[in-house]
Amino acid sequence: MSRDKVQTPTRVTVNNAEQQLTIDWADGHVSTYSLDGLRRACPCAGCQGGHEQMGKLPDPEVFLVPPLMRWESLKLFPVGNYAIRFVWDDGHDAGIYSWERLRRMCPCPSCLEYWRIHG
């Protein structure tokens, strides 16, 4: 499977009732993220504690902990062909989530195991 297909979304959906974002990838994989986990994993410098911290991936547990709040008015905007930007209910909009980052953050058991082995 080519790297492009692994990191290319074919569909992105938000389910407010379930508080989840789902990405269907070109390689057939489906990633589902908790909205609160994505907010906690914001990659912007302010949320990560400075520019030197921005490349680090969050602990996968961020997607398993109970949510701190519900996100009802989430807006998504494409950033070129490489990323998506969220505008959260709390007004935060600085985080740009690249498709590569989102794929690497997939919280499904097979992805967690793959990245544990292959880093």
C-alpha cells in the first residue's frame, strides 16, 4: 500500500450524538476519534507548550479517558490537501491536524500495535 493511500482521507464525518470524528482512508482503514480526545491532542504551540513540543504525538490514552465536555458546534476546514483545522466550541482554532498526524494518532488496537512496533 502506498504511503499516499495511507494518509489520504476519502471521507470525514462528525457524529455529534456519539461525540466522534471518523475518517475513512484511501487504503480502506477507518479511524474513529473522540472529539474531546482530539481537542486535548491539539497540536498547536499554545496547547503543546511551545514550538519545540509541536511534533510530539499525544499519549493514545487521551482518546480513552472520559470527556471533559461535549462539543456541539465543531467546525472543520481543509488546509490545502494536507490537513484539517478545527474550530472548537471554546473558540480555539489554532491547531492544524495533518492527515499524517491523524493517521498516526488512530486509536484503534491494530494501529496502536503497529506504531508500538514500528515507531
